Amino acid sequence: QVHLVESGGGLVQAGGSLRLSCAASGRTFSGYALGWFRQAPGKEREFVTANTNAWSGGITYYLQSVKGRFTSSRDNAKNTVYLQMNSLKPEDTAVYYCAARPLGVGDLTKVDEYDYWGQGTQVTVSS
């Protein structure tokens, strides 16, 4: 069992930056893949980025529309994964969630692949 807590959301003007954090408690990220998703009002939850191994190495995938603007990273000592978001646009406005699943085969862009979810953090980008 892993408990995830996101933080770092807020209100920012278009072109600005935010860094989201996803902290794990209960156990480390070792043995887990981790993803970030977002959900805007009235829309389905959408894949943003995922790493096939949240603890070490792994391959990182990004939604095409955030490539070059968003970057995921990790700090194993703090058992925390980050999502650095630069050049934010109003269409990035959403509740952002981190999610985790045990290592294994699967499509990490799919919501159903994940076993554990954080509570979400609101990101609002004004124009």
C-alpha cells in the first residue's frame, strides 16, 4: 500500500511556472511506476506524463501537448516525485493527480492501469 499526497498547485498567469510534488508515504516508490494525470471541468481524466520506474531509471513518456514544457523528476531521499511545469497555458488548467502502480507490463497512459491515487491539486492558469 502506498499513500500519495500532491502539493504545489495554485493560480499562475499564462507563461508562468509551477512545480507540483507527489510525496509517497507508507513505503518508497521502489517497485512502482508513477504517472501524472489531469482533469479539467467536464472532461475525462487525461494522461500527462509517466515513468516506467519511479525509483530508478525507467522511461518517461509525455503527452504531446506538454512536451518541452513539463518535466518530471524525482528525489529518492525525500520519496517525492516532481512535475515541473513551464510556459503554462490556460488549457493546462485542471486538477492534477499523481498515481502509482507496481512495476509491470501495461499502458501507463490509461487511468485504469493505476492502483493508487493522490487527492489532486488544482492548477489554474489565467490568460
